Amino acid sequence: MTDVLVEITDGVASVVLNRPRARNGVNLAMCLALREAFEQLDSDDSVRVVLVRARGPVFCAGADLKERVGRDASWVRRRRQASFAAYEAIERCAKPVVALVQGPVVGSGGEIAMSCDFVIAVRTATFRFPEPHWGTVGATQRLQRVIGRQRAKELLFTNREMPADEAYRVGLVARLVEPDQLDDVGADVAAAIAKAPPLAIALTKQAVDLGSETDLDRGIRIEMAAIERNLADGGWRDGVAQFDREA
């Protein structure tokens, strides 16, 4: 079995972390597989939305430190670069990417989840960022951008486990569901996203992401450029016609 499974049904792709016996710990093979999967999905016009999920009761227990035994600093450096490339491939995917999270989410698992556009988590999920306590450095950039600098420092410095309801309050999780509802809610969310015109969704994602990196004035310019591109495509007329039919 591969460390990452990819299935596509009716325009919805599922990317599944597939190392349940290792609590879906992230190793080099998983990093390479995630990068390859998302690069392929990004260029697949049949894909409208991507769901990231995991097999077993644990979403991801963080980096698999066992593979570093006996390795030198050069290998560890290359391994970290591979993980950064995997997270970036998820983040740069033009399709909406939604993380469906259950159980513990630790370290690199949090990086994977935060690289997605938003997270849906079961109420029993937990989040922990133990990198400094494992003698390494990680989660210092995305985490502070999602929950703020002080909250990020508190989690990183203390190795405290954050429950799902707190993660929801601070913006790490967009939606909480009961454990037995995760798959159904994920399917409903994917179907709702897939109903929208793909170009409008792609441009919306791009405008939000680029706009978050600048001030409001430049952000409005980014949105206007997206609007012009959407108008040039002409597909917006279908949306107007659909609205008129449903009104």
C-alpha cells in the first residue's frame, strides 16, 4: 500500500493519509507522495474540490522521528525541505482543499491541515505542536498566521494539547461536527463547492490568498483583476441565469 491514497469521484478528490499503523506519522515517502498527488490534482480539470482525510483514529501524529535514527544533519535538512515542498503543494493547489480531521493532530499533521483552505474537525479532535519539545523547530509560520503570534508561542513553548472547541474559537478550525458526521458533512461541503463555477472558485481562492498578503487598497485591485478575468471568460452568464431561475 502507498502512504497516500488518491480517489476521484464525480469531481471530488480524496487524498488519504494511509499509515494508520504508524498513526499516520509523516515520513519522507508521504511527503513525496503528497507533493506528487497535489501537483497532479492541480492540473486535473475534472477535479473541483479536494478532501484531505486520514485512515484510522488518528489524523496525524506528526513527523515520524524513527526514520531519522542514524541519519546525519544533511539528511534531516533534505527531509525537512521535502515536507515544506509537500505543504506548499497543498497550499498552492488552485482547487479548494478541505481537511477532515479526527483524533489527535500533532506537529506536521497541523501543518498539513493548515495548508488546506479550511478545516472541519470532530469535536473530540485535539491539536498539539510539540516541535521544540522534540528538540526541533517547526510550525512557527503557519500557526501564528492562523491563530496569532502569542497563541502560537504558548502552544509551541508548552506542548499543550488544544481541544477542538478551543481550536474552533481561535480560528484553527472552521467547523465542528460530531464524530459520526465527519464523512457526511465532508461530502455535503464538497458537493456545495463543486456546484459553483470552477473559474469563479479558483479566482476567489486566489484573490483571498493574495489579498491576505497586502493592504485593502491593493486587495481591491487584486479582486478587480479577478473580476476582469472572470468577465473575459464569459462563464459568469451561466451563474446569472441560474440565479434568475432560482429567484
